[in-house]
Amino acid sequence: MDHALIKALGDDLFDALSTRTTRTPLTQRHPGITIDDAYHISLRMLRRREAAGEKVVGKKIGVTSRAVQEMLDVHQPDFGFLTDVMQYPDDARVSLSRAGLIQPRAEAEIAFMLKDDLQGPGVTREDVMKATAWVAPCFEIVDSRIDDWKIRIQDTVADNASCGVFVVGGQRTDPYTLNLSTVEMTMTRNGAPSGSGLGAAVQGHPAEAVAWLANTLGAFGIPFKRGELILSGALAPLVPAAAGDRFEMRISGMGTCAVEFVD
């Protein structure tokens, strides 16, 4: 894609976010779109957000578990950026309208807080563990600016990996005190069970997913920076969210996280 088209598509997705509207999939409008094109579109969308005053505070990995890949019919991970405007405190009441959410879904994840910079290629799971200050349970509320979640990998990458907002639990845990592949997550919606999973659901070990992202972004010259949060991907299938819903989760050895939605 030429620069003008990349700019136009990034601006269009930013406008969709701003107006809480959706768009026809990019892969339908431009069948030749590549993942590299999509990444540059997402960067244009990010530049618009930064121009509006937002600041990057981390990165996210999506579509890491088989369950989510099958749900969305997207069969490789995607990646996006987190900004300060997207972050909410534990047990927050999130207004769907104020947060710009259109068709949100909740997913339970493990967040990594970095104490050191990392940049691919060549980053390993152990490198990630050494660079991590703490881990915590996290709700990522994914959302799509694409009609009816009819996404392919290029659509979700262009749309900042379908990220909406995120909520990080209050407990901070040294990752070396846990086996992150065997931690157990349970989630409820309005008090009823709505999902469960193990850390191994995320590419065998959540730090493997973080290493993958460090290496993927490293190919574009994008580093992980000390003080950034990295969301490692869903431990269970996504659950639709609506006004009035309250989600709670617990991850063994890591504590709890909660979020509630209002209009």
C-alpha cells in the first residue's frame, strides 16, 4: 500500500473509534492488504491518538490461545499498543460511551510489568522473566471497529489488535514465585461462571507470548521499555460485555481483578 492509503485507513479507524461506529473489513475493501500494511495503518491510528494527548504505556498480544483463535477464526497472534487513556484501576466502573466501546468482550489475562528494556530479535522466555518486575491478573476489554467482529489477521492488526481498555488487579507478584504455565484462572460474569483456564493456554507459557511480541516488534525497530505493561493474551474464550455486567476473576497465587460496566 502507498503512504496515502495507509494514512487514510488509519484516519478512518481513528474516526470509527472517536464516533463509536464500525467499518467494513479492510480485507474486503483491500484484498491485497498485508500484515506489514496493517501494522503501518495501526501506527497511523496510534499517531492520531498521541496527537489527541494519549501516551503509550505498554503493548498487548492478542489471539494467543487456541480457543480465541477458533472463536475469531484468526490463527496467529496479533499485537497492539496500550495508552494511558485505556487504563482503568482495579474494580473500576467503566462507562461504555465514555470509553468509546462499541462491541466489547472481556478476556482474562496476565499482565507483565517490565523493570528492564527488551528488544528483539533473539528475546527468550527467560529474558522476559528476568526483565519482569511483577505480574498481575488483568482484564483486557477487547473491542472491534470492524463490522460484527468479521476480522482476519490484517483487520485486527490494523485496528490496534482490537484493543478497547484494560484493568490491572491490585496484587503484584514476583513471577519467579509461580509456575506461570500452571496457574489457574476462574472468571465470573454477574456471579455466574464464565470461563476458566491455565497459564499454559497462552503459547504454553505467558512469557513465551511476551517474547514473541518482543521479537515481532523488534523487526519493526520497536522496543519494550522499562516501566511498560505487556498484556500476554487471553487464558479463556472472550465473553461479551454490556452495561450492567460485572466481571470478576481470580488467578491462583496472583490475586483478583474486577470490572463493572455502565452506559
